[in-house]
Amino acid sequence: MVSLRRLLLLATLLAGAAHAAPAPFDLVGPNLEVKITRGGITLPASEVPNLAVGDKVWIRADLPPTQSAHYLMVAAFLTGSTNPPPENWFFPCKLWKECGHDGLTITVPSNAQQVLVFMAPETNGDYRTLLGAVRGRPGAFVRASQDLNQAALDRSRLELYLSSIHALDSSDPYSLKEIAPLLARSLAIKVDEKCLDKVPELQAPCLMQGQESLILNDGHSVSIVEALTTGPAADLLMSASATPQAGYGYYSPYIGSMVDIARILDSFRTAEYQYIPALAAQRGDKLGLTLNTPPSFNDPKSVLVIALPAVEQPQLPPLHAVDPKEVYCASRNTLVLPIEGAPLVFSTGYAHNLSLAVTGSDGNTINLPAKADAAQGGYVVDTTRLQGAALGETVHATLLGFWGFAPYTGPGFELRNAHASPWTLAAGDGDSLIVGRQGTIHLRADSVSCVDGIMFKDPAGKELKAEWKRVNPNEVEVKLPLEDAQPGAMTLLVKQYGVSQAQTVSIQGFADAGHLDGFSFHAGDSQGILKGSRLDEVAGLTLGSIAFTPGGLSTLHGSDELAMQAQDATAAASLKQNSAIVATVTLKDGRVSHLNVTVDAPRPSATLISKSMQFAHSGADRNIHLANQDLLPQDAMLSFAVRAVSPAAFKYDETIEVAAADESFSATLSLGNGGIRLADAKVAVATLDPAKAFGSSAFGPLQFRVVANGVAGDW
């Protein structure tokens, strides 16, 4: 168990006297049978957290038949640190005579506060020596009683934690990551979470390191052993041992108590006796004693000092549900009710005969035995008796039992019967399942407490087990293995406790839909441009109430542009500039996406005012005569004048693009290259040299358009 050798120097400095370093409590001592009777009911000491005035206490030392040394057992009542107890509060028992076989029965007197049991080797004046030592310095033995009780309670938590970790390491080390946090919560044990990040084989040794700093201070156990007249059981040494400077982390009441006991009892060494502490651990109906010092039968002989529970009012455990809003499934065969707040209900037998009281809709109450299980983080209840009971859809249940002799009412819980309730997908999850990778969706119902399992059926009809976990009382998160699935209709099968048939939820698996970047639309147009990737999957678009159908698709540098033509050109052209409208894009597989669209300014436009040609040679020298004035020889210069329509005036950064009808060749004219000059703000004159701009092989009709701020107008 916990080594105390490192505390020798600390104890010496603080106590002001050097004494032997206390050793670990690893020596097995005798067992004590202790039973308490109150109001006609008898309980073993392992189930009694506190004594009361008038209690009858039966004590018997369970010594082996081969016991050769004669022991005197003395039970003594104390009444506070400043009040020596009267002599009639001491009860001797010679264990080698009839008392050793029949045991010693004593009654707790009025005003008693603590009870100690001494086991001393027989010697001359043994009883008077013990009586004189206790009456001479009662406060020291009051403190020893408090600290022994405190240390025993803390050690019970530590032993349960270590034994549970050891058992898991031997049987199922891979479960440590899940169970260790539950143990820590149940027992108020400090766990290094970094240990759970190690490989399973190394987790248990890491979790059991630094045992002296594992115990968290528990206000409930402190209150149980707190003396009525002397205050808390901690002193300067215990406080110092809980500091980082002392090397024992922030919590070590077990260590502090042990050092206090060693210091106090060591000061009582006399010529006849030295006093050594014995920790009493609950072993079923008996108290198993462990020692940290080998008993001596030479002078000074060793006296074992054992503490029984204090005489005080019962301190009921402050248990509460981990999540008071949680709803539990009454249809499960086994139910775990997570609780916290009182680690002693897990490590001791003080809370006993507990049951979950369930009152049905017919008014009948069913009591189901409940057992504390630290590894599962709460009370485990067998609910098979609820099958077929008239409970109604939802029922309230309460944890009832006894804390020692006192009736105890614990926290309440809401139970729910399973029923075929409708399941729905969370908003947005219906379009989120993309094949080729793991998918995640969220299923919702009025309660998910009775979910037993979820299966997944892919488009090929193959059933697979889906991973799931509850994230809210009405929601579960489901992870689906879609790595090898094909797009198409899929089905979830939700199995619940108490419901014979699995409920089905239809879902759809989709191919990767690419990405929608935006939809650009200009006022006065009947066509817009949808930009993104994989636009070949687009079936249509709706801008407000105006439907658009896909037109030509072009791809440049991995990005798609899809022309979308309005089915009602007049309605589309009536959309006003700067209008904010939501565009709904529908894909061919039925998925729908939404884009926020703002109607852009009208595209730039201009009207042709006039045009003229200037030939490179005079008419007398030409051998070819043009039959139409709209024809332009390649060696002629073309000049044309245009008037701005939108915007109403030309800007210096606007250009005019001239191209063939099929756009096989084109040229851009601007103020910068001399192709355009402004007659005024609204009229521009453009000059084009076809041979230079298009080459000698160009032919066919020409067209022009205005380009402003990168936006091109109509031809």
C-alpha cells in the first residue's frame, strides 16, 4: 500500500521531534467481529457509519486457536479532548478466558463521542496503565480516533480503485480508457488523463502511480469522523502534506492522517507499552486490521489501537444524479443510474438494502434491488420485474434504502417505456451523406433512452452495424460506413428495448456534388451564369419565382460556368438592380442548395450611330467593285460611332470588342491603344484595321459589344 517513508523529514520538521518513519500498513492483524444493536435491529459494524447513545456494541476478537500470547482487550468511550472520561467508561475483557469466546457487550453512554478498542499483551498493571494513559491525555486519543476513522475511509476508496484497475488490467486492459474515468468520478480519485492516451498495456501501471496523491478530499467522509467538540480532523501537518512543495500533489488526506497518527501515538511510549495504530477495513461482517509496525511482546509491549465509528448524528450521503434531466429506459433488463457526490457508498457498506422504488400507473410500487458499482459509475438495477407492469409511458423512480440505521431517500430518476415513436433526421442531414467516406447523421425522437442498436442497409441490400452514441436526451449521432457504398436509397433500422420490430428510417446516399460558388444575374437580362464545380449535375435553378433551365456549360482551369436561361424572359428582365433574392439550385439526384443572389447593374450597351470605310487605294485603281456598302475589304479601315446607353456615359476604362459572328477572331479597342476616341461623354468613335487586327484570312460578318469593369454587354 501507500509508503510513508518520504514523510519522515516533513514530520520531524513540523512536529519538532524525530521519530521513526511510519511504514506502510501491510501487516495483517487479527479480525474483529463488531455488531451494533439499535431499536431491536442488529447490523455489522461494516454497515454502521456512526454510533448513537444507547447503542449496544458487541465486540469479539477473532484470534486463531493457536494464539499463545494473552491479550487484554479494553473498550473505552471518550467525551472530547478536554474532558477525561470516567473510569466506568472503560470495559476490560481478557481474551484468553470466557470473554474471548463470548465477546464483550457495552452500551454507549450519554455524552460519549468516540470509541476506541485497545488490544494489549497481558502484563502487570496492564489495565490501570491503559486507563491512566487515556484519562491523562484524552485529546491525543480523540485525535487518534478521528484520524484512524478518516484514514480507513480514504483507504477504502483507494483500495477499491487500485483493485479495480488491477482486475481490469488482467482481464480487459482495452476497457481501461472507458472505465477509469467512471471509477475516478465514483470514488473521487485523481486520475492523470495522460495515462489514458498510452497504449492499453501501459495504462494500468500509469494509473496506479503516485498513490499518495490519488485521493481527493471528500467533505462527506470528513464530516462522518469530525468530532463534535474538536472541529475538523485536519491539522498543520495534514495541510502541509497536501501542498505541491511536499511532493504529494494537491490532495493527500490519507497520507496526512497516517502521519498524524504516527506522531501522536509515538509520544505515548512508556516503560510498559507503546501504542501502534491498526486500520480497520471492512471485510464483510468483520473488520480486518492491518498494521504498519510489527507488534512487540518485549517491553515496551505493543498496544493495538482500533477506532470504532464516532458517536454523532448520521451524516446522510449527498448523492445526486450525474444528469438530473436524463431519462432512462425502463424496458432494459439492466439499468445503470449514474450518481456522484458520495464516494463512500461505493467503497463501504454504510449504504445498504438500497432499492429503486417504481410506482406504476395503477398505484402499485415495485422495489428493485440496487447495487453500487464504481466501475459502471452508479447504481445497477435489475429491471426484469418491470416487464408487463402497468407503468404508463413515463414514471418517476426514487432510490431508497438505509444509511446505517437511518432511512435514506436518494435522488429521483425519470424512467420511460419504449414505444414506436417517429424518428426524423436533423435539419440539413438529409443531403449530407456522400458515398466514398464515412457519413454522420443525427436521428431525433421524443426520447432515445431505449435505443438498443442501429443497423444500416446500403443500396445493395447489405446490412451493416452502425456506430452510434447518444448526444442529447432526444438525439443520437450515427456514423455510417459509406466508404464502399454506391449512391442511392438506404435504410436505417433502429432497434429499441421492449419493441419487437425495428423501426426504419429512409435516407439517401449521394455522389460528391461539387461546389456552388454563386449565380450572377444582371438587371434586364433573361440569362444568368452559375459558377462552381460539377455543374453538369445541375437540373434547374429558381430565382424567386422565376425558373431557369441549364444551357451551355464551359470549364476553365477546373471551374465550371453554366448558362441558366429564364423560362419567362419578361419576368426575368423585370428584376430590379440590387434586389436580394435567394436562388434555389436543384441537382439531378434531388438535392437542393441555396445561394444568396443580388441582382447586378444592367450590362453595358451602346447603339450604332454611323459607320464609314476608308480604302487603302483610290477607286480608279481598284479592280473590285463592292455591290453593298456594308461590305468591308480587308485592306480598308473601318470607323464607326456609338452612343452610350448603359451606363449613360462612357468611362475611360471601358473598351469595345469587335469579333466575328462565331467569335473565331476578335479585337479589343480602347482609349489606350488608340482604337477609340471620345467625341463627347456619350459618343465614342472607334477605328479598326481588319488586316492588322484579324489577319488576311478573316472573313464573315462582324459584331461589337461594350465591356465595362470586366462585364461584357450583348453583341
